[in-house]
Amino acid sequence: MLTVRRSKIYTLWFSWYSRRQFRKHFHSVRVSVPPETLAMQQHYPVIFYCNHAYWWDGFWSQLCTEEFFRQNLYIIIEYQQLVKHRFFTRLGAFSIDRSRPRSVLQTLEYAADCLTAESPKQNALWVFPQGLIEHVDKQPLRFFNGTSSIVSRVLQETGGIYLVSVVSRIEYLDDQRPDLFLSFNVPELISRTDYTGHKTLTRHMQERTTGHLSLLKEKIIARDTDGFTLMVRGAESINIRVDRLRKFAGSRKE
């Protein structure tokens, strides 16, 4: 198992690098975060559970943490991928190897330890319970039970834990480059009395994410971007430059 080896220097470098990549490849990155999510009590840990539809998913967790939360970020990445990109351990990543059951249990225990560790900041874990990249519109969603198992372990040490659904969608709208939309749901504070088992909680998260994805899709179709914050503005695409040149040429003729 690969564990976290956090480095401030790597974190600063990755912040610059990821923003540079988003500006290069996207027209914009827009994020919706409800005030309830921003107002979470810091002494409770939080798990952000996300759909997994894009290669980019591991990148924007760090940006959102810096922009909105200032938490201790942890993220679970498949062992085979983390071996190739070990520098992610410097940012808060640790591995899970689903092909080895004993290693999975080790990862779940390690995740719970990270979330319950003493810290002046809120401890936050980002997970992608689908376990692999699947099309954003694939239904029904199927989550592994690992996240609910982590919740169970955390509740043995603390009185509660927040669960926050986060969904992403990439769409081509009015620009040559696509727009990335990220939507956070309101947090759910889970206590020991609320926890009714792995399968029940996993099913609840599946249903919550499914509804959340549908709502985000409806907003994008309706071009309803109210409530979204522009986190990254991309470089101008060729189509924008061509339109400006045409307007300039037209004004010269007049």
C-alpha cells in the first residue's frame, strides 16, 4: 500500500500546474457550492464522494480544496495508477488495490485513521466509489461498499461525519473548448444512530448521486449557470479570435 507523504512544495507546484492545464484545455471551470457546505463544522471530518466519468477527476479536488475549504485533503487512487504517478502521494493520495482483499482492509483502516487524526484543520477524504471511469450518463450507478465501511470505522472514534455528494460534467457549449461544471450538494451529518449498515448507506449515496447528476444535467441543458462560481477561465479559443477579427474587419469597411 502506498501512503501519504505530504509536501507543501509539491502542493504549491501542483496548484500552479493543474490551473495551467485547465486553462489550456477548458473554456472554463465553474463550481457550485451551497452555503451549508461552506459552513460545515470543522471538528467533524468529511467525505466528498464523486461520480467518476473523466480522466480529470483527480485534478480538481485540489483546486476546490484551495478555493473553498482549506482542509487536509486525502484522496484514494487505484494502486496501479498511483504507482505510475507517485507524486500524488505528496498531495494527499494513498492507494487501494481491489485485487487484494487484505490490502483493501488496510486501506479502509488507513482512511479512517486519516479522517480521525488530530488536526487544527478539517480532515477531508475524496473518493470515487464507482472504482473506475464510466460514462457520465451510465445508469444505474454502482458504488463499492468501501466508503460506507470507512464511515463505520470513523464513527467508532468520533460522534459524526459529513457526507457530501459532488458531481461533474463536461460539455461543449459556445466555445471550441469544453466547459467543466462541478456541483457540490448540501452536507449530510451522519451520526452513530443514523448508520444502519454498509449496503443501506451505499444505496443511499448511489441514489443521491443519481439525482444530483440529473439536476446538474438539467441546469446545463437550460443554460442555467446561476449559482456557479467561475474558478478557472481558459485561454481564448481560435473561434473567439476569429470572431474578433471578423468584427474588426467589418468595422474597418464601414
